Amino acid sequence: MAKVPRSFRLLEELEKGEKGIGDGTCSYGLADSDDILMEKWNGTIIGPGHSVHENRIYSLSIVCGPNYPDSPPAITFQTAINLPCVHPTSGKVDPSKIPVLSSWKHNYTLETVLVELRREMASPANRKLAQPAEGTNF
């Protein structure tokens, strides 16, 4: 199977991100429309219902390095959140603590990562964790 060039893959993801994902609980797009390398992205996750995250909007920065999609993107929460996979002062997601990043596969996408982070928020271990005040940023 032929390998799709990085730029084609990212253009495909950009198009999908701009149309919105599924039920609209996760979205993403380029941070700067002039970024020809398509390296820096913004993401948004709406907190899952029936959890301490319900009705909260989380902003994230995403960096797709030169080896993406062969290597996972770097994810950092801009909105303060208390999750075991997120560094408590920097907001950086620790790839070793979230399976979608630690076991990265070439066919995973930015959507895959955002949906999995949202699933982490809703997990029984995390759905009731005390959270920083709403509107707090890292």
C-alpha cells in the first residue's frame, strides 16, 4: 500500500475537522491558516455529561511534528484540567499515560486523540475527580 504524503493526510484531517466531528463534542482546526506546514492546531473538547466535566469547554493546542502521522502529535491542554494523563502545571498530555498515544498507529488521527481524551474524562476513575475552577487556564 502506498504511503500518503504528510501534507495530503493533514489536508484531509483539516477538511474533516472543519466539518465537525460526529455529535460536535470534539473539534479541531489549524491555529493559523497561513501555516503551510500544518503543524500547529487548536482542539476543543466539550466535557462529557454525567461527570464533573459536564458543560465545560476544554481548549487544547496540538502540534503535528514533521514525522506525523508516523509519530503521535503533542497535545497540551490550555484549559486547566485534573486528569492523570495531564501534567498538573503545564497541561501537557503524557503520551505514556494514554494508550492512544503510547501505542500510536499511523492510521490514528487528531479526531482519534480528542475522542479518546474525552473518553478518559468520562471513565469511572476520572469522572468525579476534583477539577480546577471553571475558566482557569494553564
